[in-house]
Amino acid sequence: MNPKVLISAEEIDAKLAEMGKAITEEYEGKNLLLVGILKGAFIVMADLARHIHTSVEFDFMAVSSYGGQTKTSGVVRILKDLDTQIEGRHVLIVEDIIDSGLTLHYLMKNLRVRNPASLELAALLVKEGVERPPLDIKFSGFEIKPEFVIGYGLDYEELYRNLPFIGVVDESEL
Ligand code: IMP
Ligand code: MG
């Protein structure tokens, strides 16, 4: 399979630098807790965090959404919860991509009841034209067409996460 480059490594880095700057300004002096959603977000989080120039702690959650291979069902199971108590903390969830938004809608609800001082969302990619529950994405990178993408943390059946760019493949080739 031969993925086509949709967003290059350079374009990703420039966008993360912009997002990092906005996040730095927002969270200066607030002891930010970044929460990455495994596995997809680990690469975004690693690179984004290095563009944030204020104090930051890391935590991770792992969730699985039951469903088909390239679609989400909306039923979410927490495989790994936070290590940290978030009551009174400024929490920023980091996601690779928002498609149906169902995973995040569920997660935001789950985390909100733990009473963080603030709870916001950063996502590198947002698929446009997708109907989804209301989600306020405070820091977003690129809007892309609703096609299946791989690379830069995103997988197809656990492969291709290591591509340094965001690529598209013909669904017929998957
Ligand atoms: P959502 O709940 O539909 O917004 O999607 C949640 C998760 O599905 C994302 O965090 C990704 O792990 C995965 N996902 C959604 N779209 C894609 C894609 O185009 N490529 C690879 N994974 C995707
Ligand atoms: Mg995935």
C-alpha cells in the first residue's frame, strides 16, 4: 500500500508550534495537566508538548470504542484511567483526530464530574462535515475531509502509526 501525503511533517510541526504558543499563553502559571488519549495521540502529545513553554505534567488514558474497523460505535470502555486526581487541575485533553466525536463526548462527560478547574480539548485533526455531539475544540490543527487517514500516530489495524506525515489511502486498498 502506498499512502499519499495529505499533510507533511513540516506542516504538522508548524501547526503544532502555533498550537503550542496558544496553549502556553492560555496556561501560563496554571500547572497544566496534558491528558493524551492512547494510543493515537502519543506522537501528537510528544511533539506538541515540546512547543509548550510553561510547566506541564503528563497523564494518559486508553479507551476502546467498540465498532467496525474504520468507524466508531460510540460505546466507550476505559482500558486505562488517569493516574492523577484532576480535581482543581487545569486539564487539556490531547487527541489525534476527531471524527464522530463520540469518544471525546463520552470522555469529557466522564472527566467533568471529577471537578477539574478547567477541561479543554486540543486535536490535531478534525474531520469536516461530520455530524457530531456538541464539542468545544479549543485548540485545533487542521480540518480535513472525512476520509480515512493514517500516520503520525494514526493506525489502520495498528500499522502505519510511525509514518512521519498524515497520509491517505484508497479505502479499496485497505
Ligand atoms: P471518533 O470517536 O469517531 O471521533 O474517533 C475516535 C478515534 O477513532 C480517534 O481517536 C482515532 O483513534 C480513530 N479514528 C477516527 N478517524 C480515524 C482515521 O481517519 N484514521 C485512523 N483512526 C481514526
Ligand atoms: Mg485508532
